[in-house]
Amino acid sequence: MPLPKAELHLHIEGTLEPELAFTLAHRNGITLPYTTVADLRAAYDFTDLQSFLDLYYALTDVLRTEADFTDLTRAYLTRAAAQGVRHAEIFFDPQAHTARGITMDTVVNGITAALDTSETDHGISTHLILCFLRDRPAAEAMDTLDAARPHLDRIIGVGLDSAEVGHPPTKFTDVFAAAREAGLRLVAHAGEEGPADYIRQALDLGVERIDHGIRCLDDPDLLAHLAATRTPLTVCPLSNVRLRAVDTLADHPLPALMDAGLLVTVNSDDPAYFGGYVDDNYRALAEHLHLDRERLRTLARNSFEASFLPRDRKDALI
Ligand code: ADE
Ligand code: ZN
């Protein structure tokens, strides 16, 4: 039985399995530049974050209608339930869709139609987090926040993702201030491929959690600060290996982060692309880093603790 857990770092677009990509392409009259599922899977041989993002954005083209976003989200929730997920905080990338002429309404209504029945259908409570694409202009992020305003009752927070190096968090100071002003919670990817200083900058934006954050090990003062403030890291081991941020699972710094006293969580990031959903990440850690059941329980407990659930809901789940 998988441990009950929360998933806090999951891009809904990264749950698009090849089979569903072909189904949606067919439904929408799109011809993919791959003839078979095996062909497409063979393209999942990434050398870095950018090489992954190129395919990730190309395949979003099959997502056109509300029903497409609903089907994608339902498929994730079905898999997550089988992996012990009881609460999911789900990222979405509206700019990847609005840039193709798909409206914010289509994206949010499609995703939330699946979230609305998640507790009854899958036993999973959910929150939705809007991510800004950091390799696009800051003004476009502000426009995206404005376009999302009619939906803010369905969105708990904002995040920052896409190509990290060369796009520091300071680029988004104004939009994060506006999001905070709108009552949104703040998170950001930082220290995945980028330097520890990007983690410091993300903290200066006011973020409450750091997505990835593994490069904090390069900066002992920052490491001590993250431990003292119990700032959670949403770590994604299989992703780090597939995108070559870490050489092998056996070299993954997750035990060092735990030993330094950080509030570490384990997550799947883009499970359709990286060879596993969240419990597959837990099992890979158990196997390759010899994490025992007690450490895995700590990680599962941390996942609820680091969530945006109210205290009483956390206590009921932990
Ligand atoms: N978008 C989807 N997955 C991502 C990742 N691992 N890093 C940055 N942006 C992403
Ligand atoms: Zn991510």
C-alpha cells in the first residue's frame, strides 16, 4: 500500500501521457510529428531542462477544448489516487495555451471541472497554482495575472517555472507583489538548474515554498536559513535525473537536505515524461538511496505539513 501523501509539485501539462496525446490529437484533427506511441516515447531522452521544455510545449498543442483539459486532469487524479495521493496542489501554465489562442476560461474551466469532483471520485482534495513562464517577458506575466482575476476564487497561488538560467526571480518582483496583493500564496521554481542565489531571490519575492531548490547545498548560510525557517522544498528526484541536474538517483542530494534539517517533500514534476508518478519517486528513493520506512513516513508527513491546507486538515491527514 502506498503511503498517504500530498503532491505539491506537479505540472498538469506534464501528466500528458503519449496515449492521451494521440487520442486528443485525433479528436482535434491534429497530426503529430510522431507515428506511434513508441516513437513519441523515444523522444523522451532529455539532455537538460530546455530539451524537455521543447517537447513539453510542442505537445500542449493537442490541448484545445475544455474537455481536453478535463480529461487530462481526470487521468492525473486517477493515477495519483493509486499512488496514495490524498491532496494535490497542481500547477498549470496558462501562457503555454493563451499564446496558442486558447482562452484562460477554457483552461481554467476545463481543469476545475475535474477538480470539482476529485474529492468524491478520487478522495483527493486539490488546490490550483498558476505558474508564470519565466522565459517570457514580465509584462506578459502581469497580463496573465489580470486575465486570471475572474478565476481567483479557484486559484490558491502563483508560481514561476520554465527555463531557469538567465531568468532570475527578480525579473518578476512586480507581478509577485501584485499576486500577493490579490491574496494569492507564492511559490517559485529556483535552484533546479539555476544557482543558489536564485533561491535567495525567490525568498525575497516572498515565496513560502521553493520548488526543487536542490542547489541550496552550494550555500551553507542559505541552507541554515531554509532549515531555521522551515521553508519547504518540493524535490523531484526522477525529474532531476532525467533532466541531468543530478547524475544518478544514488547521487541525489535528498538525504543531505533532510540531514541538514530541511522540510523536504517528494514530488513527480512531469510524471508522464520522467518515468514515474509520486509513489514511484518514493520507491526509487527507497531502492537507490536505501531510505527506510521511517524516512519515507517523514517525507509523507512533510508533504501535508508543507501544503497550503488549513491546520486542522493537515492534522487530520498527518
Ligand atoms: N515546467 C514543467 N516542468 C518544469 C521543470 N521541471 N522546471 C521548470 N519548468 C517546468
Ligand atoms: Zn516543476
